Amino acid sequence: MRRKAWAIVTLVIVLTLLAGCGPKSAEEVVNDLSERSEDLKSYRSQAKMTIQTGSKPQVYDVEVWYKQPHYYRVSLKNVNKDITQILLRNDDGVYVLTPHLNKSFRFHSDWPESSGQVYLYQTILNSIIDDSSRVFTAGKEDYRFEVAAKFEQNQSLVKQRIWLDRKLNPKKVEVLDSDDQVKVLVEFNRFEPDASFDKDAFDMERNMTGYGDPTIVPSSGREEESAEKEEKKEFSVLTPGWIPEGSRLVDQQTVNSPEGKVVIMRYQGESSFTLSQKKPEAVQASLPLYGRPIDLGFTQGILLETDENKRLSWTYEGTDFELVGNLPVDVMTRIARSIEEQPAK
């Protein structure tokens, strides 16, 4: 009788332990994610991001450094064009750096809180935590979530699928449109929580020169020679492949400025705007601006807003573009993206 009782007790203990080792519920995982978000001190991640919103996919190598409370460094290398841009946040503000052009822009902005990107771990966590309608699946080796996508600059993206491993580290994110087509894919190949960084890892000057960072190589003589050849090429004009319905091109003119020729195109109609483009010399530009960085897919844009107009600026293959108009942000970004897809005239 005593042996039988011990056998029952042992069985109950084993079943309890097995139950404790079983998959967690959605509520338990979300609670763990909330604690992870609050306790996050630093991390380093590497990923490949593929963007399918244009006529051809854009592939980026993405490296993110984060250190509490607000230090960020995001390196975005366009694999197709071998061009690197850096988003940086430190005590002095938010920067968009383009080292190969020796350009830097400084913002008064709360990025990434106001417009976090899908490759940021905090953005992934918040997308799951904030969506009470989330769909949860516990796989054998990971947790999977389906949540809403809310991106001001691209409202055609409506849904996200997120994979986390059992340690709650990111594995993969898919962002889908209303037709369930994957438009953005982020595949993480490294995630290191509690990472350590050099004292000047988030310093603007260090990141502009590539000091101590193997992902950025300082300009060589060959690059300068290539840039000189590029300047000698005839200025090619790019036009939008998409414009808002009810708008049309009414005027195009070329004017001379201290920085060279500037092509100005004016569109009028239900959604009026002006598009200008110029090919300036590669000079240092470190300007304090009230704006925020905007992800255009093929490059980082700079959005400045006033009471009457918005101004979206970006650089593509050595040409500076500026789009001005009183338009929604997603409309302006769609126009900008469509320019990159068009052949030069």
C-alpha cells in the first residue's frame, strides 16, 4: 500500500514537471516580452532585409547597435549598389550619415520612438505587446505572432508575421500588404543581448570616418577618381513613375545655382507638388534640422514639416532630390519610390 502511494506521488510530480516544461500560452509569452522590453540594456543584431515594394527587390545588410537609454546606430548597406548609410542617435540628436558622400544631417527628433523600423528589436516587441488582436502560435523551436502593421510612410502594409526563438530573440519578420503578399522580409542571423560597445561607438565623427568599424571603409583614391568621372557625366533627369490621380506635370525648367544645374518640375491638380533635382559636389553638410528620417526603401529620406508644406529630401546615385507639397507622408514616399524605379532621360 505504501509503495502504491509513493508511486502515485511520483507520477503526480512527473506530470507537474512535464506540464511546467510545456509550451507557454500567448499571455505568458507577452508578459515575458514586456519584462524583456523594460529590462533591455543593450543589444547588437545583424540581419538581411529584402524590400519588394518596387519593380525590383532591394536587399540590405542591416546591423543595429543599441545601448540604454537612447543610443542607436543602424548601418544599412544596399547590397545591390554597395552603398552604406547610417542612422545614429546620441546625446546630440539624430543623424543620417552618408560616409561615401561625406554628408551628415542632424535632426531634433525622437526617432525611433516616433517611427521605428521593423529591423529594430524594440519595434518588434512593441508591435506584439500593443496589439490585443494578435494571433499566437507556439512552434517546436519558436513562437510565432501575427499582428497589425502600422507604418505611416507606407499604409499599404497591413500585417506582420513575427518569429521569435524560445529565448525571445528575433528570427524573422514578414510585412505583408492587403493581398497577403510579403513586401518586406527581415531575416536575423545574429542577435546578441547585453552587448558591450566602445566608449565612442555612437560618436558622429567616428562613424563618418569609419574608425574602428569594419563595415565602413574610408574613401580611397579609386573612389575619389570614380566620383570625378561621375561628375563629368551628363546630368540625367528622373521623373516619377507614379503621381497622385488628378495631378499632372505643368512646367519643367532648368536653372543655374552656385551648386550647378537644378531641374525643377511642377505638378498641379488635386495634389500639387514640386520636384527638384541637382547633382552637387560631394561636400560636408552637418545641419541641425527639425525633422525625422524616412525609410524610402532604396535610401533614407529626410522629412521636414511646416504648417503649410512638407519637404522630403534624399540622395540617389549622386543626385539630390527634394519633393515639396502639402501631401500625406505615404503619398510623398510613394512618389519618391517611383522615381528610383524609372530610367533616366
